[in-house]
Amino acid sequence: MNKKVSTYILAEMAASHEGKPRLGLTIIEGAAEAKADGILLQIIDLDSYIIPADQDYAEIKECYLTWEDWSGLIDRANSLGLDVWANVYDMESARFCKNQKVKGYKLHAANLENEELVREVVKAEKEIAISAGGMEENEIDKVIQLIYSEDEKADIHLMYGLQNFPTNPEGINLNFVKRLSEKYGVHFGYQDHSEPTSDASTFLPVLFMVSGASIIEKHITHDRSLKGEDFEAALNPDEFGEFVKNIRIIDGMLNKDPNEVSADELVYRQYKSLMKVVSGTKIRAGDTFSTDNLSVMRAKKGEVDGKRIESLLGKKSEFDYEKFEPLKRGELVRTGIFITARLKSQGLPLKVIKPIEGRPMIDWMIDRLKRLNINPLVLMTSTNSQDDPLVEAAERNGIPCFRGSEDDVLVWIRDCARQYDVDLIISATADDPLKEPLLAEQLINLYLDEGYDFCEMEGVPNGCECYGLKRMAVEKACEMEASDDTEIWGPYFREAGVFKCEVISITDPRIRRPEYRVTVDTQEDFDLMTRIFNALLAQKEDFDIFDICRFLDDNPELSALNADVQQRAAPKAEFREGPSGKRA
């Protein structure tokens, strides 16, 4: 069953206010802090509700509040974002509530035969909750018919519960209220009066939820240990907060799309990725792979997933291996990571070498990409002398540097791929020091599974994504492009109409944050980047995209630092006419 809605949680104050407005305010504030959806107030006019000779008169009078008191409580509840429901017991209280901001009315089972009161409530044109516990079916039939005779569009909720303080679970008949809900075509809910610390206090509301209940009503008090009015089934505000939290967890489970993959499911799936192809015997470069010299074993730092063993059989090894050594990714596809960097910028000057935590920003990025253990990892820049500090950065970090023409970045990529003889290029720009290695792995796996010419990502923070390029596609794009300025080269693949382009959509709810910007083009971007590094490096040096998103989620004021920065639009690609004019 997929409910597609959140359960409405109604906190019932009943007489827990003990006739003290200040106590009522405390309980309302507790319900709001606990994140209840609404507060149910038990409103009566003493002179209209009970005769002085009744044995309960003195006790009820002790808990009596004036209209002025109720107005104040209703106003406070509304100001805190709580819906107000009025449990009215007499005509005067119903008329009073018509002039108050209330979402709905509740009619107690004891008042359902009071047709005058029922009609008065219907006239208010609000939602109506009928307390059906202890009612016979013919009695419920009668009141439902009465309501619809007054207003055929009335919004009715059939509420079930036994107000025995506490409720005995064995006495609950869930199927009764479910059948009536289907019979009348109305929503149903559950009024819980279980002993607060019992298991039933949790499992009965959950049982009703999974059976389709749209409202769960639960008593709330200020301090149950004081044993005040209506304490027997009431939760303290902190307990109510935990109750709400648990209900929302169950809501999330019931509302999931059948095709949705949860974050925990994704984590669990990673266990199968621990199985890698390893050498079963000593292997030398040039040896032919076979079932005799390859095995699939658990190897956390392996590079070739076990499922790819079939594609290796019959091929010759590119590398030497000792027994039980994980195979290198290069046996499947020659892959390189190319970082594009220039010190010339339309935005923040010299941004890629600005220091963060005592190191140039580019150094942090190189460290992150080294986690992939892909060789070559190349820093690409121009031949302009202004970019000489980037050559020093490559040397400082122990990686090669490739230098190309001033502006034609697409040609840089082509020529660098030729020089290092790679087939698949993982492209990253130095403006993005938080490029995520885990995402780059997805680019490689998709290439091995389906192949592509150009692949990009959507759904993650701007600046964490990488791009995948097939070398032969880059060669063709260079033949087709008609501009010497290809700093932004994506359109040459997307708009050409001849390339197989793929988009990896990131659905993991922990990191799907397209609204976050963690690229550096302005001072505001750099300020945010500095804050991220300062905070996360204090926790661990190898922080990842999950840590980044969690940090920004917990500190929304930080993502506002660069929320107004506009991403520079990509220019339209310029293509040559016809196949002539190939670049040298």
C-alpha cells in the first residue's frame, strides 16, 4: 500500500491544563515543539454542559476556562503553526468556536445523538471528526446521514478508540472502523489511550497507520509524573516529540515509490562491490587471462568488479601481477584524469592557487582525485607564462603537467589523450576542488557497461560532478568545432547531433542537492569553500560528498553565501561546415 500522504498527528490536551491558562500555554508550546500537526482543545460551557448536582460537576468546574482564556490559547496555537481542533460538548461552545480560527470540530460519542449540536457544527463548514468508539453501527449510520443531509460535501473523519484509560489492546477492533470507512467513503483515524510507557502506545498507532488511518490522536500533558488531570494516557512533550519522529519514519516507509532506492539500500548494495577480480596465480604482462589464473575474491581496494571477469577471459595482460593481487582498471580501458586549469579568469583572479588551510586550492583537488588511483592524473594548462605556477603545482604534487594553446581547451584534451594514450578521459576543472571520486567511478562503470561518447551528471552540488569523454569522440569534436575558444566545450558534444551522450542522474537522497553551489568563480564562492574545508578537515582529511552535503544541510546559512551567484551560461557551439578543414 502506498499512502502518498503524511499521517496527521493531533495532540489532545483534554483537561491537562487543569483550569490554568498558563499550563495550557505550556502544553500547546510543547505540542508545537514536538512538531504535532494540530492541537485538540476540549471546550465546554459549564452551565450548558453539566448540571450542578452531577457527581463530576466540581471536578469539571475546577478545570473550567473562560472564553477569554480559550481565545488566548487558540491564538497562541495558531501563532505557533498548530492547527486548532475544537472538541465541543454543547451549543454555546460550538457557537463560540465559529468566531475562532479552528480547522475542525470533534464530536464525542456522547454527543452524537444531540442533533442540534451536530447541525450547529456542520454549519461552521469545517472538517468534522466523529468519535465512533463505543458507538453501534446503526448509531453511526444515523449521524453520518444527518451530517450529509445538512452538507453533502462535508469532510468527515471517523475516529476510533476506546477511552478506558488505559486502553486494553485486545479490546480494539481495527476491522470495524476500516469497514465503516469503506462503507461511508470517509477517512478514518485512531484515538490512542494506551498506557504511555507500554508497547501498545507505539504498536497500536502504527497498526492503524499501515491499515490506512490518516489521523493519529494522542494525549499530551506537561508532566505526567505529577499525575494531574488526564495523565493516564498522556505523553510528556519530549516523549511526544519522539512519538512524532517515529511516526514520520513510518510515513516515509509507507510513502516510498516502489522504484525508489533508499540511501541504506545503496549502502548495502556496496557490499557486493567488494568482490573484485584478482590474479589466482602469478601473471606476467602478455599472459592470456583464463579461469586458471583469475579469481573473484573480496578485495576492498580492487579496481575491477567481479562481474567483469568474463570480459577479461582470452585477453592478454597489460601488467605483471603477483598471486592474489587485484587487477588494474587499465586491463579493461586505458583511463586518464585530466584537470583543466588556468590562472586567467573572468571571475576571481588566481582563484585556483588561492590558499585554503595553508595550501593552494589546486593541491586539495589533486589530493582528492588521487584517491581514484588512476594513472595518468594530468594537470593541463596553457603555454602562457602566466600559468607557470601551475607547472610548479603539478611538480609539487608529483603529477605530470601538459601545456597547450591559449584558449582551445578541447584541443588540449585531445592532444593530452594522444600523449598519454588513454581511451577514456575523466575531465575535471580546477575551479572545483570538491570533485568527488565516488562519482568518477560511476562514469567509468557506465562506460564499461554501455559505452558513450560524452557523459555528464545531474543532481549533485554544482562542483562535485565529473565528465566522461571517449577519446575518439574528442578527436571528432576537434574536427567539427570552428572556434579557437573552447573553454566551455560541453555544447560541442550535446549540440553536434552525432555523439552518444549520457546523463547520470544521482538519486541517492543523501547527496541529491542540485541547489548547492560548491564551485569557485567569485569571492562568495571562495568564502563558502573556505568554510567547508575549515569545518570538515577538522573532522577528517578524506571527507567526501556525503560529508559535504550533510554539513551544508546542517548549516543552511552557509549555502546562502553564494546562493545569488549566477552560473555563466555556456556559449553556443560553432561548427565547421562539412568535413573539410581538419585540425592538425
